[in-house]
Amino acid sequence: MTPKSRREDVIDAAARLFYREGIRSVGVDTIAESAGASKMTLYNHFPSKDDLAAAYLRRRDESVHRFIEARVVELASDPRDRPLVMFDAFAEQLERDNYRGCHLINALAEFPDEVHLIRQTALNLNDNWRAYITHLLHAAHIPGAEMLAGQLFLLLEGAFVTAAMEGKPNSMHRARQAADILLSHARSAGPVPRSAASGQTSGAGS
């Protein structure tokens, strides 16, 4: 087995365990055993458990991002429709997973220390999602994209948490209804004054 495939085996095992049980709850012995690797092999690829957890977050987020971006394009050929159908894509994502909450929200809840590697990784990945939503809004020529991106992001966050609490993904459909109202209002309201847009902040982490 090549070093690369062994590294992937370790990440795969960690991803399953971290997502199902939480990062803090899983030890490196359990991960190594699940991966069929020794602890020495694990530490050869990842200097610490935190580095492995950060790699897990990046891996899972990249997978979700690929799915969402591709599905949004499939669902809407017109860029003007894509900010709203993004919620449909996320609803599908929740249904295809054995959903146990958003991986980024879970990580942020486990690691409140602002300078911790895992928290910083999750926050950086959240920024990527806000940037993606902003891009969709700009491409749709919707006024006030930066401010609206924060509002749509907050709706997504609420839908993720609600889905985890209720054990069913229909919260994303309710978030879509709210997003439709926000998008319709933004289109009808026209450009946002510079002073209003500059004072807005983004929502919580995804």
C-alpha cells in the first residue's frame, strides 16, 4: 500500500469517527485501529490529532462544496435562480447523508478557544461558504450581495441546527421559503446605500 493511500485510509477512518462521535470523543488509538494502521503510521502523516481533525474538516467540506456547486448548476441554468436553488441542493445534501449536524458547527461547538487550530480551520471554511454565496448573488445581479449573503448564510446555519435537532431535513425547505422572501425584497428594493452595506456583518459559522 502506498503512503498516499495509507494517509487516505487514516483520514477516512477519522472522518467516520469524528463525524459520528465528535472530535474530542475519539482517540488516536481508535482511529489507528479503524484504519488498520499503527499509531506511528498515523503520526507519520499527521503531527497531532488536531492536524488530523483539521484535515478531516477540509476533506468533508471539500466534498460538500463540490456537490453543492455542481448541483446548483444542474438545478438552475439561469444564474439568477441559483441563490435560491442553493437551498434545494443543501436539502438534497442533508437527505443523502446520515446527518448528524453540520461538521463545521459541530467543530465550533467543541472548540470554543479562538486560537485553536480546529476552530480556525472551521472559521476559514465558513468564510469560503460566505464567499460562494456572495458570488452567486453577484452573478445573479442582486443588489446588496454582501449584506444579503450574511442573511442567507444565517438561514442555512439555522436549517442545519434545526435538522440536527429534529432528525429530519425539511428545515432546509423552510429556510428556502424565508430566502425567497429576502431575495424578492432585495430585487425589488434596488441598490443598497453604501453606508448600510458597509455596516453589516456575516452570520455564524456553517
